[in-house]
Amino acid sequence: MTVLEASRISPETVAEHGLSPEEYDRLLHALGREPNLVELGIFSVMWSEHCSYKSSRFHLKKLPTEAPWVICGPGENAGIIDIGDGDAAIFKMESHNHPSYIEPYQGAATGVGGILRDVFTMGARPIANMNALRFGRPDHPKMRHLIAGVVHGIGGYGNCVGVPTVGGEVNFDTAYDGNILVNAMTVGVAKTDKIFYSAATGIGNPIVYVGSKTGRDGIHGATMASADFDENSDEKRPTVQVGDPFTEKLLIEACLELMATDAIVAIQDMGAAGLTSSSVEMASKGGAGIRLDMNKVPCREEGMTPYEMMLSESQERMLMVLKPGREPEAEAIFRKWELDFAVIGEVTDTGHMVLEFDGEVVCDIPLGPLADEAPCYERPYISQDEYKAWAGIKPLENVPESTDIAADLLKLMASPNLASRRWIWEQYDSQVGADTVQRPGGDAAVVRVHGTKKALAITTDCTPRYVYADPVEGGKQAVAETYRNLCAVGAKPLAITNCLNFGNPQRPEIMAQLVGALQGMGEACRALDYPIVSGNVSLYNESKATGGGSAILPTPAIGGVGLLEDWEKSATIAFKAEGEHIILIGHSDSHSGQSLWLDVCHGRREGSPPPVDLDAERRAGECIRGLIADGLVTAVHDCADGGAGVAIAEMALAGNIGMSMTVVPQIPNPGAILFGEDQGRYVVTTSDPDRVRALANDANLFAVPIGTTGGDALTFDLMDRGGPQSVTLSQLRVAHEGTFPKLMGADAALA
């Protein structure tokens, strides 16, 4: 009996590998016989949700992915856009949610390492890292441990590898108590004539393994990431990979050095599913076959089997196809950088993956069923009207009256979702590389393209409570918010990446969230000429441990990238001088539904999210970019969570300059108008208010003077409804910056 005629695979073994009975029948049909354990393992990871996108591929195809400046859209390791002068920006966002809940430090660290490899494998030098984090309620007994571990993991990896972490977002909600989200984004820059792809071509070309040795860490990581959590989650700890940022730094430099030659035909990092996914993807994209000699795979542990080698997710590893005869040159480079190098196989014309070990064929699988022909489901989903009835969002009636603006502002600024993230971002090195123009704390990070006047603006954003209340409108808003963030620093938005974090797609209400959010995202991207060039889908973000299959809030995190032709003209949020005019651009309608003001100050999460007028968004963004380019505004901040009132407070704190405002009697509810979350709005300061208002009016935008800068307090004169009330900058700063150190307690000392 040969290895390929091994003993029967039991139904229990199939179930342990995450395959349904129907999928196993499909496997049998594809293979024409029963698999052995190696083959079953390979099918299980390639058909996992994490690798195959089997529940989302049908709907992802509907998204806009093209524009004249898009060089490469979804399908490769990362998206690529042309930024002029022979330069390209390469970027992507990915999730490491499940590993980070199980082992927060290594889960977050290896998430950073993995997204870095996705970018530099295409020939780019990484120039910036971002992240989007979601945690459960701050008083949850496990949350402080999770926050500390994730933050230290992101900082520990990014700081050591020498890539600045320049921004991100952090939010809290009880829906994430049992399943936190850790989404990592990397942006790199390459020359347009030095971009590398993953398609393996050239029959007989050598396949080369480089980087770290293979160990037993991370086996079944992709399968684990494709299932929800239960009370036994901690038992999955061995599936979490272990990262080494110093080795990653060596790998970056070695790969870029070899890329400066013409020796590489194709290159792919070993991410989820490790050697399996990298080899399958390279061969299938090239329409070729692949043969690997498993005895030649560098291993750091004794007695590793082909099953373990193929499914290991050990970090800091790459797979390459080289031109024949270039092996000695490549080996010399990797040995110089003290990295492993081994020729482990060759490209074939069989269309099969063939693995050999100890002189026997231990795997022989046609590549089609593993990749392009993997299962693709159009899961059932309920209509958006049915979904809203299921979600049970109460209509907003009787908007609360509020005239104690100072008290509301202090409460909002100290709340976990608005408090200063300084405790977090000061643990990240945001300056390494000396090209960071704007570091965390503003609307978007700004990083120079080294040696030029150009800069890339980068942001991440999403408002999950909006998406939960109305998936379509929430999907629109997530895209529009990143568009606004980029415009607020003066950058032209060019493209987005995304990380689609949702619950169990086999629940029709969860699929309704995903389908609705994608619809809204697609509408926004088309209207704003802002295509999607890369992304990641993370499903099954649920935890039975929290009771009854509790799903996260639907969280389609968006990472946006824009271009500044001159980084010195970028705008910031800080008030610059006393006596300047504060102008609110964009229509205000006191929209309080799903606002933080309604939630934090009144304990109500009701109503529909604010509608997004995409035409007005585009007009406002173009107007703001023009005002910045012409030097007519001295500070710019978009209005988001907490509305115009919070935006003004953040501008005042950033500049350490106060302001005064008169709230006229014609405004019926000062709290709602100041803290409502109407979309498409910006607060600007200027010394030429007439010119700014005229240009805004020319763009068919409302532009209203709302105050002047000056003093050491924020003063709101409510006239006949209580007169002036103030909150000093020092009071505001204590409330705003004290929340995280207090929350983290002893862990704050680790900063």
C-alpha cells in the first residue's frame, strides 16, 4: 500500500479539519479517491473561510476596483496605485482577530509582521504601519490584559522592524467582549518598473524557500480563524504564531537587495496556511504545476512531518521562483543576511501539487480545486427591511433637550470612544525613518515619499454602530469618513483597502450585514472615484463564551490612501493663533440618531445613522482641498464622532488655544446641534472668512461662522437659555487624557 492509498479518513477527522460532509464529498470528486492526511490538511486550509473567501467572493466581485491610477487591484498580495514620477504606493489591511484574543502580544505582533510581508513581497519598502482596533467594554475583567498585550505587540514588532506606526483607531463596545478585532495596515513605496508578482512561470524554474526555519507554531491557524470562539478558546493557543521582528528586518533587506537584480520570476510570502497557500497560489496564478521535496524544507524541530511542514504558519518566511542558474547569487545574498536559503522544488507543467518525502509521493492534488474552483457560496440573507426589524433599533423620538454644553462636552471627551489615545500611540515609534510629517492625533497621518516633495496621507476608519443600525448607510459612511480624513489634511483620496469583520455568515442576518455594507461601500467608492484595490475578509467573529453566539458589531474597517503633491502644504487640526474665525462647512441638521452624545450623555442608542450625501461629500472634499492649497485656512478638522462640538474641542486642545461661540436663540436644541453627527462637515479656521465662505457657497455648500479662537477656555454663550458657560482647556485636558492611564492602571507604567 502506497502513501496515497493510506487508511480511510474518518468523519471525525474530516470534521476536525473544518470541512462539512458536502465539502468532503466535493473533495472526493475532485481527487477521484480518498485523500491521505497530508492532502486532507491541504484541502482544509485552502477551503477555509480565511483562505478561500467562500462566503464573500460572490459579493466582493461587485465592488469597484479600477481607475486610471490603479496598477493592480484585488487578487495579489497588496493593491498598487500610481503616485507619479515612476513611483507606486502599495498597501493592504488584514485581520489577526482570533490569534490576538487568544494570545494578544503574539497575535498582534504577527499581524503586523504578516501585513509587512504582503507589501514588501511586491517590491515595496514599507514606509508606514496603521491599525484599527476594537475592544470590549473597558470594565470587562479580561480587557485590560487584551489592550496591553495588543498595544505592546504592535509596538514591539513595528518598532523593532524599523517601520513607523503613524496612526489608527481604537473603539470599545460590549459586542467585542469575547472577540476583539486587530486589523493591521501597511503602506510601502516602490518604483513602477520594479513591482513583483506571485504567478509562478517557467517550466523547470527552481522554487526557493528563504527566511526563518519552519516550526510547529501556527498549525491550523487559518482553520482556527475560520471558526467562532467558545469556552475552550484558550486551548487554541498553539495555533498562534510566534514572531521575530529582527528576522523580519533582515528579510526585508535581503528581499529588496535581490529584487534589485533580475533574478526573481515570482515571489510570495508564507502567510495564512504557510507553505501550502504560498505554493498553491503561485502555481495556480501562473497556470502551472509545482513539485516540492519536503526533505529540503528547513525545519527547526526534529521529526517534522510533511503535514506539519505544509500547515505550519511559522513567521518570516518567503517562497520564490528564480530564473535558472541564479540560485548561487540569491543564496549569497540571503546567507549574508543570516537567513535560511534552500531550493526545495521546481515549477512543472502538470497542473498538480506534488509533494515528495523520503523518496515517496505523499501528496498529488490537482491545483484547480484548491484555488479557482474552491467552494463559493451565495449564502442566504434577509432583506434590509427584514434586517432592520431583526436588529430592533428603536426609532428616535423625543430628542433630549440639553443646554448644559460644558458638562456634556466634558463627559464626551472623557468617554472611552473619544478619550485621547496618547497612552497607546506614544508606545509606537512614529518617527523612525524621518519621513513622518503628521503623526497620530490628527485626521490622517502624513508620510513623505523619501527624497521628494510628495507625501502619502493614510487613515483608517469605520463606525460599527452605524453599520449595525443600517448596513448600507453605515458602509457608505465608513468610506466617506476616510475620504473626509484625507481631504482634511489636503490630500487627494486615491484608493482604499478594507478589512471586513463580521460574524457567522451562515446566519442570514449576518450575511445581510455583509451584503448591505458592501452595497454601501460600492456606492460610495463609485461616487467618490475612490476604488478598492485590496482587502481582507474576517468572518465568524462570534463568541459562544459570552452567551448565545454573540456576534461583533459589523465592522468593515476602511484604510484610505491619498496623495499630497507638496507635504509642506498639509493641514493640521490645531488652532494656530488667537482672533481667527471658526467656520463650519457643510449642512447641519442636528442628527442625533446613533450619536455618541445620545449614547454617552443620555444612555440611549436609538434611531437611524446619519444619511450620507455622496455628491455633497465630494463637493465638500474638493472645496476643502482647494482652501488648503490656496493657504486660506489655518486649521482643518472633519466632524465625526461627537459632531462639531467635539471637533472644536480637539482643535483647541491640539493648539492649546481656546475659543468663544454664541449659540443664538434660533437654535432650538444646543446639545443636538453641537454634538449631532451630520455627515460631510468640516471645521476650519481662517483670517479671511468672507473669501472662505464665498468659495464654499460657490461649491453649493453651507458655510457658517460659529466663533473665534482665543483665551484658555471654550466658552459657549447660550444667551437667554443660561448665558455663557465655559470649560477651561486644563479641565478638558484632564478629562480627555486621563481616561486611558486610569483604565490601564499598573499597565500604564509599561508605556
